[in-house]
Amino acid sequence: MIFSCTYNSLFTLMLRRSLLIAALFMCVLFSACKDSRTESTDPQSGNYVVIRNAQEDQVQLTVRLDRSEAVVGDPIKLVIDVTAPDGFDVEMPSWEDAIGPFSIDDRYTPLDVPEGNLRRWVHRYTLSTFESGELDFPEVEVKFTASGVDGISQADETASCATEPIPLKIHSVLGSGAGPEAHRDIRGAVDVPLKRSWLWLWWSLGIVCVLVIVAVFFLYRHRSIDTSEIQPELPPHIWAQQELDRLFADDLFAQSRIQEFYFRLSDIVRRYIERQFGLMAPERTTDEFLREANQHDQLAKFHQELLSDFLRAADMVKFALYRPASEEGNAAGEAARTFILETAPVPSNTQDAESPDRQEITA
């Protein structure tokens, strides 16, 4: 029993620490993998070195790139920012998988956002290309219609606003002007210093062995319990009588802790029944338990009635806020003790000497 409690405590401690470490790991992972789309919606918040502006009527178009030079395969950030007054219907560019020689790796194209008397569209893209040399990022064109807006040149007609192409320099991973023949040829085989490799191997094996020894020590240290300290499990009726003695010694009625007295008294009887007769008493309601107890062949009719009266009286105190006197509480405790003694197993050497009434009760 002592080993079981110690082992369970150790297992619970290890489980709690594992859950704590897992929770911390998930927090770090969540912070590291947070979607880049949670960045500021202000297109000017990033480091954009190439900016092109265009304006048509009251529509303002701005195109930003985060670099003018890149290496093949590097990500290139693109932001398209359009503002227009209310009443303008703006059609943003719609690309499938590529913009000219640049492939679209990721995109974020939310709906327009009202800003006072203006409407604003901010679309973000992540581009890359595997072509090298002097490339032109194509012009960006937005179309718009000013329905019902007076004082502009393109009212009720579709117009467009576009920026000029943007030159970009994409470097090859081989370097500028360098072909395969400019690099050194493959050298011959190189001797590997085995001594240093073996040294690291022995160090690794040593660390693993130390960890295993420490783990085994902590695991089996809790098992090295002197068997003389392990007390044999008490029979159910002996255990129940000792618990009743402790309950009466606490003198809960004198402290006006009447409900606690009946809770503990009922719990002792229910756990005794569970251990003695195999009925799952603590997990069931009184009615559910009594229905099963009435069908149990080891409980005589007299004991079933005594148990029913006792449990229902305890429920009155626990759930109906009935406050009996101390004499009634002592009587309930003695009734519980009588039930335990009457249903306790009879030693085989004295069973034949019992009276017929006793044998009928314990049958």
C-alpha cells in the first residue's frame, strides 16, 4: 500500500511536470509560428525601398517593393495601396499564380477599409523568381468607376490608373558573370580524424549511461521499502470500526458540525459495503444502491431495512438541512456499528456454534 501511494505520487508529479513543459513548448511554438498576416495593416510600416505612385482623377495608387535587388529564390514583399473617395468602385488587380516573371508564394487581399470620406484597399503579396538578370516588375493597373460622382472627367465610365514597370536586379546563386567553369574542381578524398570522432562518440555514450543510471536510481529508490513497514490491509469490518472510533473521538456534534458528522458516517458505511460485498456504493445515489442491495443474497431482509432507514436518515441531514440532536447522532452511529458487526464475516471455527437466529441474519 505504501509503495502504491509513493509510486502514484511520483507518477502524478512527473505527469504534471510533463504537462507544464508541453504547455510552455506550445506557447513558444505558437509565438514563433504566428501568422505574418497579424502585422500592422499600415503599408508604410515595413522597409520598402522601391515606391511608385500614380493618380487618376481622385484615385491614388501606390506600389511598394521591399528591395530593388535580390538573389534567385529570395522572397520579395509587394504592397499595393489604393485610396479613393466614397462613390468610387475600384477593381483591384487579379492575378492567378504569377505577376510576369514573378511567382506568387503568398497573398493577403482583404476588403476595403473606410477611412473618413475615403475608402482604402491594401493588398500584400510575397513573390519570388528563379530567373536572373535585369527584370522588370510589370505595371500595376487598377480600374475604377465613379458612379454618380460629379466634377470628374470619367463619371459613370470605367477608367484606370497604372504605375510604370519597376526594374529589378536578380542575382544568380553562382555570382555575377561566373559560370560553372569558374569554380574549382572537386578535390580528392580527405582523411577524417577518427580519434576526435571516437572521442565524441564515447562522450555521448557516457552521458547517456549517466542519465539512465540516474533515472533507474530515482525509479527504484521508491521501491526499496522495508517490507516490515508495510502493514497488511485490514478486513473491511475492522477498518470500518476503527473509522467509527475516530469519528466519535472528533466529537463533531459538540462543534456544531452536524452535516460533516453524517457525511463521514454515511461514507464509512458505504465504503464498508463496497469492500465487503462488492457493491459500488460511494458512486451511487441512495435509491440506486438500495435497489441493488435488495437483490444481494448476502444481505438479509433485516439488514436491508436497517440500511435503508440509516441512509435515508443521513440524507435528511446532508441534503434537507435537518439538524438532529446529539443523542440522535449517537444512535445513528451505533446503528451503523450494529450493521457492520451483524454483516461481518463469521470465523469458520465459530460458525457452527452460532444460534439459529444469528445464522439466519448472516446468511
